[in-house]
Amino acid sequence: MCSLFGRKKTENREGHEKVRRHIYFSGRVQGVGFRYRAVQAAIDYHLTGWVQNLSDGRVEMEVQGRESDIERLIQSLMSASMIRIDHMDICEHPVKADETGFREKGW
């Protein structure tokens, strides 16, 4: 499960607070384009991190950027017709200052 490591924030160039979230998604989240949509939305919203399927049927994501953009990413996933998110476990993680890009991890 996700652990809370404490809150660490940094300021990006626009002066907006950066945060990092570790999220577990449950529901109909595998085999429905969840990871593809997550990567595309993360790129659109200038977020960094990764997403991967888990063997228990959940999807795990670590995402970093402005809180409002992370919320937009989640709304994008929730509005997809094939995806059904029943539950999310969300924890705060320390910001990774040197991270670039958003990618799909395999298992």
C-alpha cells in the first residue's frame, strides 16, 4: 500500500506549487486504454511520473506537477467512456526535482 512520506513542495517557473502523488486506481482500469489516456493527459498537462498495471487488477501511478493539473488528469480519466474508477488511494510523496517526462512502466 501507499505510504505517506511527508509533504515536500517546490515552485516551478510560473510560481505554482509542485506536488507529487502516488495513486492506486481500482475498478475497470485495465484493458480499457487507461495507461494510454493517462500518458496523453499527463503530457498535455505538463506532468511528470509514470503509470503501470498491477497483477491484482489495479493501476498504480506516480504523478508530479501542479495540484490543479493532477486533478485535471484524474478528471480526464474519470470521463473516459470505457474506464470506471471505483476507488482511489492517494498519498503525498516528496517532489523529485530532476524528473522529466511521463512514461508507462511494464510488469
